[in-house]
Amino acid sequence: MNNNINTDNMLRVGTVLHGTYRIDRYLSSGGFGNTYVATNIQFGEQYAIKEFFMRGISQRDNNNTTVSVSYTDNRETFASQLEKFKKEARRLRKLNNEHIVRVHDLFEEKGTAYYVMDYIDGEHLSDRLKRTGKPLSEAEVMQLLPQILDALQAAHKEGILHLDLKPANIMVDRQGVVKLIDFGASKQQSAQGGATTSTAVSYTNGYAPREQMEQNLEKFGPWTDFYALGATIYTLLTNKKPPLPSDIDDDGSEDKHLALPMPYISNKSTKLVLWLMATYRNHRPQSVVEINMFMDKEKRTDSNPQRDAIVDDNNTLLITEGENVRDYSVMPIYNLIVMAERGDADAQNELGLRYMDGKGVKTDFANAKEWLTRSAQKGNIDALNNLNLLGKPLSYSDCKKN
């Protein structure tokens, strides 16, 4: 056991919980709980058990087993956080995916609650970075990425947002299989979008997008996890702490190399990180499907650099040989955003139309007006006409004044 651990706050080795699980050793601790390795004494199977224990509020009685609240004033806080702990277990229980840690049991005992989950014989990616003192290879990150995406897709399909994706919450077992853990900050997404909660959402600086830092719950969605995914990829590739959204906004360079330096990283991975970490949520991918389409397109381009592949909205791959295709009507949203942000007036007009029509992105008239106005300011008459369709007629001279 780690000598820095306060053993008074830990269950004793040999303690049997629920008449079934024998505590074998301590594994880790956080602000809201302790995790142990335990054995099911009926079947000899090994599990991890997470115990709800609030640092600074919980204490153990003289038997070192029963948990109590140190001060009466803290009982309401303890009770509300205990319910959140049980919700975390129930959310995980709903997710049956090989890349998400599986919950097998939940019970209350000894003044607190416990849930039983898979024991992962492996390493957190954050520990890997600390142990080696260097970033992962790009090839290794690209091997892990599809597994992380599979886990996120399974969670999002159930309407569950992780909201704390980072290297410390991703484990890799001895067979190289990714396991996404710690859904303590997770929230249920409503059918209309946003998180179904009125309570504040915790976050980790550098891995949280603007909407999460501002606690703008109605703006939460899969794109919130994708920002954290981009920050995670950045950290794994560079072994550097990701910047805050405000740092990215303050970086006036086209490729954001001041806020997000990636000097030895391929163009493909750099584009992916920049897309995922776009500070405006509508500029990020909206689903795992979009990310997979991007990765597939980049893979095809890498394998034959003389061919330029474009995927249209019907997932039809359009390939042209040795020339740049600028058919914006079939350009994938991630390419379109890049072109628009670089100042291409036709791309800005098309992006405005996509936001207006909800084509490939969530309908957003404010964003539509922004991009159409930018395009009109560059003299694009089509954009001016499209602005009129928004119901706010503007003349070309008006646009120039703006």
C-alpha cells in the first residue's frame, strides 16, 4: 500500500462486503471514494470495488469499517452526493461495451454505498505518461482512438455524456484493450439536447470546452466529450497539458500552433485535434460517425496522395485524380469549416446554408447569419441573397458597414 495513503480512511484487508466480496488490497482514491481489489469468495473471481467516501466529510468509526459523517451540517451534502454515486453505477450498468468498465453489483452497507466493477489489469494513460516521461507514438494513439470512439458512441447512444474524458480516465489492459472509466461527472442528455440536470457539473481544466466551464448545460452534447477527446489526443501526442479555450481563442495563428504546438505530428492528427478542440461547439464534430468519416477519408488520402477523396452527405465517396475539388455542396463539414475559417467566401456561404438548413450540423440561425455575413462582406452576392432568406434583409452596403 502507498505510504502516503491515510489507512484510517481505508477498509482493512480481509473485510468482507455484502457477504460476498473480500477486500484484498487498496487500489486508488479520489475526492469521492476509495477503490479496492476484491475477490468474490463464492467463485474466486477478482473485481474492483468502488466505495463512496467523501474526503473531509466522511470518517470511519473505531471499527475501521463503518462510514459516518464527521459533522451534522455535512449530512445533506453526503446524502446528495451518495445519490450521484449510485446514479453513476446505474449509468455504467446500462452500458454494455467492451471498452467501458462494466458494473456488476451495487449495494449499500456500513453507512455508505459500493459498486462492483471489472478489475482491469492495466495502466491509466496518465500513469503511462508519468512512467515513461514521454508522449505516446502517433501510431499507438491512432490504435487506441477507434476503441475510445467506440466507447463514446455506445455511451452517446444511451444518451450518456461522460464529461470528464482525460488520460487519467482511460485505461489500457495488458492485451492493449482500452477501457473508459470514471463516469462520476456523467450526465444524461435530454431528447432536445443539453444535460438533464440542474446541478453544477465538475470538470478538469484543459479538457473542458467553453460550454462546460460556463456550466451552460443546455449546450452540452456529444461535442462536449469530443473537445475533451481532442485535448486527450493532444496530451498523449505531446505529453503537454492542453490549453484553456481562451488560450486557443487568443492564438491568432491559422493553425493555432502557439496554443497547441504539435511540431512533429502529422497533418492528419493535427487537423483532427484542431477540429475536436474548436472553441465553438458547432464547429466540432457532432457525432462519432463524422469523426470516423474524417479518419477514413484521411486514411485513403494517405494511402494515395495523388487522389483527393471527398465524402458527400449520402456517404458517397467522390474521388478525383490530381486536382483540387471545390464542390462545396458535397464537401464534408469538417473540410468546409476549415476552408471557411481560412477566409474562403464560397465556403463561408455554403457553411451558412448548412447551419440554416440543418444539413450535417444542428440548425443554428445565429451561426448561419455570422458565416453568410462574412461571405457577403467579401462581395459574395449569393451570400447576400441567402441572408435575405433569413428574414433580415441586408444590402451589400450594410454588410460592408458591419
